[in-house]
Amino acid sequence: MAIGTRYAAFLHERTGYSPFPLRANAFTVPAAENTYRSATLPTQGSSHGHRLSSEEIRIQVKLTVLKSQREELQLAWQEIVAGKRVRLNALNLEVSAIMERAMSALVLIEDAIRQYPFTGQARRLVCFLAGVYNGSDFPFDLTDLRALDTALANACLDYLNYDRLARREVHRHLSGGDTELQRWIDDYGLRPRETQPG
């Protein structure tokens, strides 16, 4: 097994993460822009507590990666060698920040619909929420965001960024829940798109 493949397999085993494609007898990376040389793995019985087989007591890996991948590789390597969950902790913090922005955005969207009912902006916002709620029945044209005030357009994008994570349905975050969303859909005369036969 190539050293690169062995490293990637070890990385996947320890963290569940594979930064590069794995194949049975080869290890490939994209075109090189930057080279990163790893530290050696700790020996068996080291203070880090990793237990390696005798044939893998110590290896040294040299990988050539894109500059854009270097930081990710360094964080993943630190997790393996030192047991630190830097990368996963960073991802968790990022998700928390995305959710916080999305909840603030949703409050702004709801307030605009309630304070300025039946305006063009309110209708577009209801169409946006309906599209997030059920895009098959209520497809939303993203070019409609251009007709919104900048703050409201950014609010829609912030919520959409959270919605892609598929954590929770939009009506579960609305203060009025599914009942108010359905009322808005009815009040603005939105109708489910007809399913094409066949």
C-alpha cells in the first residue's frame, strides 16, 4: 500500500474524514501548488495514546496539495497526532454562527411581512418562505430577491444558507409556526404548482 494511501486510510479511520480520493492501489491529489511535509506519527506507547501496528510504528509522509487545501490538511493532521478536534470544533462554531444569523434574518422577514402586508416586498417574502417550505409546490424565482431592500435580500440569503444544512423545517422556526405560514400562503393567493402528467 502506498504511504499516501496508508495515511489517508489512517486519517479516515481516526476522524471519519477523507480529504482526498482513495483508491485501492493509488493515492492521487490535484495539481500541485504547495507542498506540506508532515510530522512523523508518534511511536507506540507514546503519551498521545495511539496504538499502531509494528509495521506502522513510524512513518513520514510528504504530500503535494493545493494552497487552498493546506490549512484543512494541517488541522486534520493535528487531530490525528495530538488528538485535538480543532477542525470539528471550528465546523461546529461555523454552524452555530450560520444558525444565529438565520434566526435573526427570519425575525426580520416575519416583521416585514406583518408590518407591510400585501406590498410587493411582503408578497416576495411570503413566496420565499413558501419556496423554502416546499419548493416543489411553490418554486421561488431567485431573481425576485433583486426587488427586495438590501437588508431583506441579505436576510433571505442568510436563511437560505442555514436551510441548506437541513437541520429543521422553516415553519418550526417561525413564531407563528405552520398555521401562520399557511395563512400567509392563502392570503397571498399562492397555489401549488400543478404536477405535470406522466
